[in-house]
Amino acid sequence: MRDVRHDGSKWSNSEEDRIEISGYDPGWSAEYETESNKISAELGSNLLLEIHHIGSTAIPGMAAKPIIDILLIVHEWSERARVIQALQKLGYVYWAENPEPGRMFFVKGMPPFGARRTHHVHVFDDVAERKRRIFFRDYLRLHADTAREYMELKRRLAEQFSNDRDAYTRGKDEFIGRICAGMKN
């Protein structure tokens, strides 16, 4: 199995790990439930405090990358090694090169470790960032017009940056920032 590396502009597996937006799938909720049960069982209540379905697959009716995003809130950030070990047992690859300090990021199914990404797990040390992710999800659930606007932005970005996940993500930053600016701490 080959390594995945970042050359400063894109990941070495970007051609086989393309961004594709799928129509809404009501099964995404069940996929989240199944995976969250596995994660909860593996981490246990002594390590896991909360688990949330976030991202576009958590928004009813939203077209999205068919990747279930999961937010974990753990009791102690200092228990990172135990979190990494537990998620690796479930087939997750820990993204040690993640450029965001205070975040652990895990991917399941990413080429060359699988056929396609199926799940992302995010663990943040920063309480404000956790709240921001949940706020954005909840806002889109309650504001259908904004959710449609976001969905169209994602489609345009996926077409423009189909093999550049960093550019795709940066392209969403202003929109997400605008929505989250109204968030109360």
C-alpha cells in the first residue's frame, strides 16, 4: 500500500480521490447511526463525551459528497493516543499531517486505503470550533434557502476543483464564515 503525500499544492492521490457531489440520500442518516454506534462502543463512555453527525450529509435534502462527517467530543484532549488507536481499529486512517493545530482528523476508505472515502471523523480541542460546526449544521437545517445556496456553491466548487480538496474547502470558507458570524457564543 503506497503512502499519501502532500507536495505543497495537492495530495499524491488526488486523481483517485476526486470530489463528487451526489444527490441527497436518506440512507446517510442510517449510515451515521451505524458508524456512531461502532465508534461509541470502541471509545466507551470513559473517553467519548458526545458524538454528532455534521456536514452536508446531516442536512435533509442536501446534495453532498457521500462522506459521513462525524464530530467527536472527548473528555480529555490529552487522551489523543487512545482516540487514534480506537479509530484505527475501526479502519480509520489518522491524518497526522493535518495542518490545523488542535484538530485530529480521520478518514475511512480514502484511496489507496480503500475504494472511496466513506467517513470523516473530526476531533477538536477548541470548544468554539466544535460549536461552530454544530451551529452551521443546525442553521442549514432550519434555513432551506441558505442550504440551497450552499449546495449550489458546493456543486460549482466540486466542478472547478474536482481533484483539489484544499481549494474546494477554501472555496466554502467565506460562505461558512458569513453564516457563523451570527453565532452567539
